[in-house]
Amino acid sequence: MNPRRVSIVGLPLAVALLGLVAAAAAFAISVSQHLPWPTILGDQLVGLSYIVAGTIAWVRRPGNVIGPAIAGAGITWFIGDFVFAPNPAITALAYAFMWLPNLFAAFILLSYPTGRFFSRTARTLFTLGVAVSFVQYAVRLVLLERSPDYGCDCRNPFALLPNGAAYDAVMLVTRILAVLISLAVLLLIVQRWRRASSAGRRQLAPVLFAGAVGLAAFAADITAYNVTGASASGGTSGVAAITGTLVVLARAAVPIGFLLGLVRTRLDHALVGQLIVQLGQSPSPERLEEVLAATLHDRALRVSYWSPAAQAFLNGRGRRIQPSAEQGRAIRVVERDGSPLAAIDHDAVLSDDPELLTSVVAALELSIDRNRLETMVHAQAADSRNLPAGRVTLLYSDIEGSTALLDRLGARYADLLAEQRRLLRGIVREHGGREIDSRADEFFAVFPIGSTPAAAAVAIQRQLHDHAWPDGVDVRVRIGLHTGEPAIGDEGYIGMDVHLVARLGSAGHGGQILASAAARDAIADELAPDIGLRVLGEFELRGIPGRHEILQLVVPDLPAEFPPPRVARLESPTAFS
């Protein structure tokens, strides 16, 4: 067994055992005093729930002091029961330190869930609370000779300077300060809640609500003592009894809420399994952001992708961005072998659950690797039997001026080509199509009946037009669409339809989408109202017998004017839209 693991688990368990001993002793003292069973059981419930929750939190996150603080609140909760011990020294010490759990509770509320104070004001309030509390402890030990709240009719053996008047004056001032500090902490918690994001509120909810109720009840309890002379622990005032009950219930709700939060966190971790399944379906960038945002409960989550070609992060639209954390946000860079893959802009509070965030990052890394693998390896002859048969629409594209790009970029052209193929594959898949071949700068895809090849072609041109490319170059592709019934051989599709769509695409210009008459009939129903078809005329296509009508898709936000097709023209163009 790992010695480090033993030490990590051993200390929390030792503290928990100490707490159980304290609980057992407190239980025995309460029973001997014939206290009502509801009081005894309620007292045990609060203390033990803190000890259990604190131990679990301590073991799960050894570096976070919230766990030890919760366990400490549980152990010190039983100090008040020792006021009834038949020993003057124990009684006096217990009475002096019986409110020590309040300091642990204040620390938890002001530093949850990280174990670090969430603001300078929170740190200042806690420091002031510690100072006021220790003044009370010292005064009760040194100035108070005996108290009616003692479980025994005995004198305080630590009262070196017994002075009843001084004791009453100091305690009055410190109680007033305790009320003011409690109200200030309550206000600070409310402000923190109001300013928190949805993800932050989800994380804070299990503890802060119960803590706020407990603070309000505690302040009312002290106020009732100052007004009536009776507190929940020692009086019969109706107000004191009500506030005392609220204090007990609220304190019990804090560790219970914490445990429920741990259960909810486990459920969130279980969602990562579903996330991996959804990312395995290669969703679009927009859908991927939706899936991650739903898993992490962060609606503002954004994902950017590292482009080796552009040497920059790009958003889902292919535009260059520089990930930077705004207030309340954080950036998590996804890397593989020291090289960036992506960056997640997420709510900063999610960093408080590193296990969940790490699992989500691993799922995203797996998805990116899968997409890159598909960019490198894709089905050809081995999958030819699975190609859609019958009437299909073929898409062909190639890069205009690829030789000039290669000459300009040199070795970086390979990254540009890989990124261009990745974009095309994603769009084709998103619109129901399938890649059938890619060689050099050429790309072939097939769309069966029911898919949207025209929308895919438009999306390709838009994406490439908006994408950030290295050295400010433009990657302009010409696209051809043709519908037919090509035969399927061992090497994939064969026949005249394949040659026709290749000739058609090659006849265009960068940024242009050309379609055959057969494709027009197939895609007419899927075209958006603002997209038109312009008949360019009838032309001869090299190696393809007969005359062939060529049409151009006219898209409002894309270039629409191009030189004539680079083929022999037979008739004057007409217009069709």
C-alpha cells in the first residue's frame, strides 16, 4: 500500500475517532443528567453529521482545509455537554469554550468551497470574530467565579481575578459585537450569492443557505439573551427556544447539505460518461459547446481550437481569438504532449472541482484526437460495400491556387491542407454526407437522398471564407455538385457521374459553387429562400459527351460574380432562381 495514501487517510480517521470518543462521552454525560431524549439525539445528530461530512471531505481533498474545519466543528460541538461534568475544572473549561464551534462554522461559510477566504472583507470579519471570541473565552475563565449555567454548584478554579461587574460589562460588549459580526457575515453571504454565476450558485447552495439561516438564528439567540437574560441553551424564553431550535436545525443542515453536494458531484461525474458518448458522435463546434456547457452547468462556456496552420486559437467559426480570462472566468488549455489542442473558457468556480474538470477535459481531448484520426485515416476500398447506392448527389472540391500556396507556406502547407480537410469532413458529416476520397487538395463526398448537399457546399464556402489562415492567405475552393446513380466498385464509386462532378468542380473558380441540371432538381427543395440558382449556360466538359447545363448557387453573404466557367461555352447564359 502507498505510504503516502495511508498518511492521507490515517490522519482524518484518527480525528474522526477522537470525535466519536467525544460524542460518546457527551452522550454519557447527557444521559446522566436526565436530559430529554429529543435534546440528546438532536445534539448527537449535529455533532456526528459534521464529523462524518468533514472526514469524507478531508479524505477526498486532503489539500483543502474545509474538510478539517467541518470535522473540527463536529468535535467541538460536544464541548457544551461537558458543562454538566462532575468536575469543576472540566465544567469551567467547557463553559468558557462552548461557543468554539461558531468559529469553525464562520470559517466554513466564509471560505467554502475552496478553504480560502473569498474576499478581504471575509478574512477581516473572521479575524475580528476570532478576537472577540477569545476575549470571551479569557473573561469566562479569569473573571467569572461561578455561573448558574454550570452543571455543578462549584467554583471556577481558573478565576484568578473574579469580578462580576467587569465580567458582565465585557460580555455585553462582546455579545453586541458578535451580533454585528454575524449580521455582517450574513450580508456578505447574501452579496456573494447575488453576484455568483449559475455554476457558482449551484456549488454554494448546499451549505450557504443553511449557514445563512443559522447565522440569523444565532444573532437572534444572542439578542434574546441580552434582552431577556435567557438563551436557547439555558432559558425558557419563547424567542430563545425558537431561535435555539433554528440554530440546531440550521447547523445540522450544513453538513447534510455538504454530503448532498458530494452526491450531486458524483452524479455530475457520471454525466462525463454520457459526454464521452456524445463527443464520440463528432458533434459540430456549436453542439460540442452545448454539450460541455450542459455537463458543467455553465451556459457561458466557450471552446476554441488550436490551429497548427494559423498557429493560433480559433473559435467554432474559424476566426482567430486570444483566450483570456475575464473576471469570474478561467481558461483551461487542453494539451497533448506539450502541444495545445484547445482551450475552454469556463466559470472560475469550476476549478474548485478539479476532478470533474479534468474528466471533461479528457473527454474533449479524446474527441479531438478522434477527429484528427478521421482526418488521417478514412474508409476507401474496404468500405466500398457500405457506400450508399442508387440516386445520390456527389460533391467535388479542390483548392484554387494550391501550388502558389505550397510555394508560399512551404512545410506549413501540410498543416493548412489537414485543417481544410478537417473542416470539410465535419461539415459534410453534419449535413448527412460522407467522405469517399481525398487526394492532395481534392475532396470527394457523397450525399444520399434526404441529406442536404447544397447546404453543405454553402457552409463549406462560408467556413473557409471566415477561417483564419497562416500569413493571411485565402483558402478558396471551387465546388461542383452533380446528382446521378454511379456504380460501386472495389475502389468506391466509378462511372461517368464521378468524372462529370470532377470536371464540373474544376470548371469553377475559388469561392464558387457550380451544379449540374440533375443536381438542380435534387437540391431545389432544400435551398433557403435567399439562395438562388443562376444558369450560366451550356458547356462542353472535357471527356464527357454532350452538352451540359451549368448553374451557380448565388448566396447573399458570399461572392456572386465570377469569370465564366473554364470550359468551352456553347450557349448564352440565362437566369434561373
